[in-house]
Amino acid sequence: MSMNPNNTKRLSRLTAILTQLQSRRLLTASKLAEQFGVTVRTIYRDIRALEDAGVPIFTEEGKGYSLIEGYRIPPVMFTEDEANAIITAGFIIYSCKDESLIKEFTSAVQKLKAIIPDHLKTRVEILEEKIGITKTYTDLSVKSKYLLDIQKALVEYLVIKINYTNQSNQKSSRQLEPFAVYSSEKGDWVLVAYCRLRKDFRTFSLTRIEELIFTDEKFEPSPMTFAQYRKKTYGN
């Protein structure tokens, strides 16, 4: 007997909601309803069904849903397309110039390979031999190593100290309030931060940071968004 198409669709939606609960801090019923093209009331029923199945969902009134801290769902099996997408993204990451990001992504890929079926491992290995990113072959040197530290400072609003050498080879020590980070056209990573020395926003190439030190001091996040900064600075 074939399964009712509506039941199949609902099962797929419940699985997707479960996966998102695992990977995101907070989900709202309105966003889920928009994503799946259903009513908010349907999402309420889906959440109730997951709770009835034993998934410990915490409802934060007026904000959304999250998993009870400490609860872990068994890993979801990757499809071949998902595995290939991650492998392809890896080549882009390997072509960047930050040692910390490459190291941690390599570890993540090894964990991915450990859980995919053997027949997919063979296909993934074939794909790895047939993909290349030009920058990987034109510049193999890894010049920065602080991207993940800066990401930590960004999300925790931590003041950092850096020793920096600019393009004119002038050295300076700076106290910074990290604001954003982006990859430049040259392939290196650039930090946007409020510089307490210059009392304004400045950009710093990660390849020129010689030392980075965390402080225990926290700063108030800027009310300006990264999109607003780009528009103000670059006009786009």
C-alpha cells in the first residue's frame, strides 16, 4: 500500500523541522510556515507532533522554538548531492588564506566521510580528483591564521589586541572592536573593526596581523548593520 502523498509531504516537513531545530538556536512558526508554504496553525500542529514523539522542544513565548539544551538528534544521513556540495565548498575554503579555517574544515570533512555509506565514499573520492579552484594552484601559501579567533570575537563582542604591519611596513598595536569580516577580491580575509587608536572604523588584512590577543573586555555592538556599512563605505 502506497503512502498518502499528504502524509509523505508532512513527514518530509517534520524531518526538515527537526534538522533545523538541531542546527539553529531559534525557529519561529511564521518563518517555518513561509518556508514550507503552509499556515502557522499547521506548524503549531507539527511542533505538537514532534513533542508527542518525544522531542524536547522549548517554546520561548513570543520568540520561537528551540531544542532543550543538551539534547542531540542522531546524525542525519547525507544525500550524494549534499556530500558533493560540501566537498566542492571545501575546495573554495582550501583556496583561501587562513590556516585556522582550513584546519577546522578538514576535520569537519573527515567526520562527514565517516558517516556516509561506502558507495558514496568512492564517488566522493572520484569527485575530489576532478575539482580544482584556480587560486589553489596559483598561491599555495597560507598567510593568515586568525579567522576563527576573529569570528569568536565577533559573536561574543570581545575586544581584541593585535600587532599589525600595514602595506607601508609600519608596525602598530591596536585595540579593536570587531564588526565584520569578508573575503577580498585577492582571496585574503579582511577584518572591519572599530579602532580605538583611530577612533573610527578601519579595515585590517588578516595576512598582516602578526599577533592577536583576546581581552576579557566586552563592547557594545554597533547599531549599524554590515549591509549599512557597505552601502555607506562602498555605495553598494
